[in-house]
Amino acid sequence: MSTELPVGAVAKQSNEEEAIMRYKPKSIAALHIAIGSLPDSMRVEIDQGIALSAKTVGSLRKMSDWPDNLVIATPEARAPESAVKISKVSMATRVSPKQ
């Protein structure tokens, strides 16, 4: 019996763990795609040292500028206790195309 999952499947190890998708939006338009169908009332958790004042997804949608050094982590579940998390980029990313 194989324990492999089909491509695109998400495995949850326990009820407490939740699948998280991480994005590094480069513009407000990309941010809007990342937060797509999340409810406006969903909480936003921002790491210390980041100068953003958004408390909900609705307030993220109203932003006019998005810093390019931030990463947004969105929950797969739309549960009331879920939250969007914003943090600084923790690893170097490729700027120029691979040659």
C-alpha cells in the first residue's frame, strides 16, 4: 500500500495543523490575487518590526502600496480562527532570469 499523494494534494498531519500558502507579491495587484477570496473580516497578523497597520484582509485590500520585501502566508481554510500572516522575506530570491 503506497502512502504517496497525487500531485496537488495537501496532507494534513493533525486537526491543529493547517496548510499555508506563501506568496511574495511584487505589487498591489499581486497582493489582491494572493488574498483573492479570503473574507474581509479575516485577521491579519504582522511580525514585529514591520510598519503595516492592517488588522484585517479588508484593510489589506485598501492599501495603495506594497513593500517588495514582505511575504504573505494565507491559510487554506476559511475558518474564523484562521489568520493571514505577514513577515519579512527570510531567504534570498533570484532577481535576474537564470542563464
